[in-house]
Amino acid sequence: MDRISIDDVVKATGGRLIRAGREKHITGVKHDSRQCGAGDMFVAVIGENRDGHAYIPQVADAGCGTVLVSHTDGWQDDIGDRELNIIEVDDTVYAMGQLASWYLDRLDVIRIAVTGSVGKTTTRDMIYYALGEKYSCGRNIKNYNNAVGLPLSIFLLESDTEVAVLEMGMDKAGEIDRLAEIVKPDIAVITNIGVSHIENFGSREGIFRAKMEVAAHITSRDGRKGTLVFPYDGEFLTRENTRGDYRQIVIGEDGRSDYIISDVDDLGLDGIKFTVEHMERSSRVGIPVPGRHNAINATIAIAVGGLLGLSVEEVERGLAETQLTGSRLKYIKGDSVSVIDDTYNASPDSMKSALRVLEKSRCSGRRTAILGDMYELGEQSGKQHLEVGLFARSVAIDRLIAVGIDARNIAEGAKGGTADVMYFESKEELIENIGDIVSSGDMVLVKGSRGMKMEDIVERILKI
């Protein structure tokens, strides 16, 4: 992070400097008191269970010279006469976003926003690695994609950063609007409209409207018209539904798309190969990232690269270096059993894609899928879990194990197919019996929503 003067922090946040300290600048922004030190500004965030203001004495002891606060109750007396810059605002999270937006405006950086129901982080990572062939790029820390994490990621950008690839997540309406307001993207990407968090939005139409909040902030800059990039789905993501004061670039499998995908060859864990056609030029592309669905994500990266002057060949070289964030279709070879660790999160679409990867992956033993509950599906939960089970009937695997309360419907849907079906109501019950189920040479896919903590199952399997 380039340093920011205290005066600029006050102006950018609309705050009030209620105590002036020794330090005249900040060189970092933190919201975790354990990470704070000299040069940092600590942002006191009021969470559901904790008030970050309680940690201000601790960060002052650690040498932090500036704090951003929304009240002075219960902590100010504990810091004594320490030389501390205290900047008071109405809402520290909102003010941090204002400062992040100001800081981003200060940098000469191309801004790319990525949102969607599934595939956000994978697509963000692909764009980041693809553009890295030509530009100095920055991206979110890990999966920091909310009103706190996005600004923290922006503060890690420096003056030599040329492109920022910034993922935006949401749990409710209005969140994408706020994040996009901070970023003001040159290019916005919507990966898809699925059913993740549908209980908070009521319908896919509601999810579509929330994702489209990003489009209102697409910005034309330096003579370049802003651009929206999306895969055509024939229902929500169409040229007609997404029209606005920006260019549209459409990914798809028909002749109306700007980038046309065909002949996808799924190689399991070895990745995929596919053909992409643009402007009457056809290219055969291979990437080491598994999953047929990643042909769309990779083509989005090709399209974004094209906007910024990269050839398909340059993008392909960058994609070959892609390292996905977190446990996303991560292959782990144990002493006797191999695992596809896809425990980061789960939705119906990503469950189906992961099953296809398992089907195409080479192994000497049995192919086993362990699938847990998918959360935040609301009234559609039963239907969506059942559909995953029904889909599993079409996949050439040997065994499907469903675990969790809602996953019972996955098991019910999978019955009658070629795979053996087992069901465990609790993760603990499965872990207790897993040694009798999985054998040497097996390939095991493990996937479920983040709250299921399916990584506990992965850990147990790797001890077999």
C-alpha cells in the first residue's frame, strides 16, 4: 500500500479527527487487531458478536498509530495519553469503503469486477493469471469479497499495479451496488445466475437483479467505453436483459455470441480442452484446471484479455499457471486413497460439475462421491438436493454417500442409478465408518457447503 496522509484519510472518510497523534501517514489498513503494528490504521468494526472498539488498547500497545472508530464509549479511558490518531465516523465499514474508493482513484489502474452465483473466485483467478502475462496485477486476498474484505484487498494494491481483478460477493440485495460503487469497474463480469443464497432473494429473478447492480457502476474512462462480459444463458443473461450504457461481450455456444465455445474435451483432473471462435478465428485451448464448466470461465478470461490487448495464445500461457484459491477441485494423493477436495463451498451447479470431474478422473479403484448439505437454498432446498441426486444417476461413478439433514434428498434422488448409495445423517457418523467404506486405490470427491466443514472428512480419508 502507498502511504496515505492522515489529512487525506479524514477527508476521504468524511470523518472527524478527535485526537491527533504522532504519525502523519498510514501505510496499512487492518481490521484484525492481531495483525496491527506501526504504520497501520485499525478499523474498529462492530460485528454480530464482538465490537472491535474493545481491541483499541491492544492495537495501541502493538504500536498502531491510527484508529478509525464510530464511538468512544468504553475504551477511550483505557488508552490514556497515548499519541494516537483517532478518526471518528458514523460507520467504520462504510468509511473504509470510501477510503478504498479514494485510494483506487489515486492509482492508474484498470478495474475489473467479477460477480456471479458460482465460479466467481475461479474466474477471478483465471483473469488474474491470464492478464499477468502482460500486466502487473492485483486481486482480492483469499476470498475477501464483501464490504470489509474488498477494501482491505484494495489497500494492498500499490502504485505499480496496472490491473485490479476484484471479486464481489453478496448475501442480500444492495451489497453488489455498494461494492461496485467503491470500485467503479472498467470491465464487469457476471459468471452466471444460479440459486446460491436464493432464500435471501426469493427467486432467480431476484438474484439476477442483485447481480446486475454491478452494471450501474460500469465506467467509461480515458476514451474507453466500459464493458459487461457474461455467458449467454437464454433466460437472464441475454443482450436484451443486460443492455446499458456500455459494451456487451457475450460468451456462448451459438453463432450469436462474440466468443463461441465448442468441442469441449473433459480430461478429468488433467484439465480440459476446447475450441473458441472469435471474429472468424478459431483456437484450440487447453488448460490444467479441471471441470467442463471451466471452459466458460476460461473463455471469459480470454475475452477480458482481448479487451486489454492479449492474444488467445498469451491468455492460454497465463491460464496454464493458474492456481485456484482455496479447496476447489484440489487433487490430493494420499498413501492409499486419492481425494478431490472441493470443500470450499457448494451449490447445485457446482455439485453437478464436480461429479463430472470425478467421472472423468483416472483411478485404479472405485470412484466415490461424498456430498454434504447445500445451505441457503430456502424453500427450494429439497428440490435442489433431489435434482443433484437425480443428476448423479447419469454419471459413471461407483458410490455416492450423502451426509447431512438435507442431503437425504440427494440419496433419494440417486437411488435407482448404477452407483451404490449410502446415507449418513451426521458427519461424525460417516467419519467413524469411513475406514470400512473407502479402500486402497479409490478416488473420493468430497463436497458440501462451507458450514458443513467437509474438510474434516478429507482429513480422515487421508489417514487411511
